[in-house]
Amino acid sequence: MTNQTRIIQVDGMTCDKCVDSVHGATVGMDGVVSIAVDLADNLATVTFDDSKTSAEQIASAIDEAGFDATVANS
């Protein structure tokens, strides 16, 4: 188990409800340790167990919630 912390650019967030949606789309994922979503900068900082998930899979879950997510520091 190795925890990684990555930044995901999240476009399309406009309000606190959007932040809640991004958080909700990822917090229950197997391997996600924590996520902090910054509305002002359109970023999500996610820490995850890289043996269970990846930054790309987390970005995909955010996409499925209706946002445009891209791993920023891949």
C-alpha cells in the first residue's frame, strides 16, 4: 500500500453544491483516503492507495458526476 497525492483539475464547478457532488463522487471509492475540493481554483487534491485505484480512475468518477476532470500532475 502506497498512498499518492495528486491534483485533479475540475472544470464546471460553480457553487458549493458542485463541490459536494465532486466530493460525493469520490469519497466512497475503494482506495480514496481523502479529497479536498477547492471551488475557487477548480482543483481537487486527492490522496489514495495506488494499489486500489488511480488518479485517472478518480478523475473518471468526477467526469461521471458531470464535470470535466483532468489529472494535473500526471
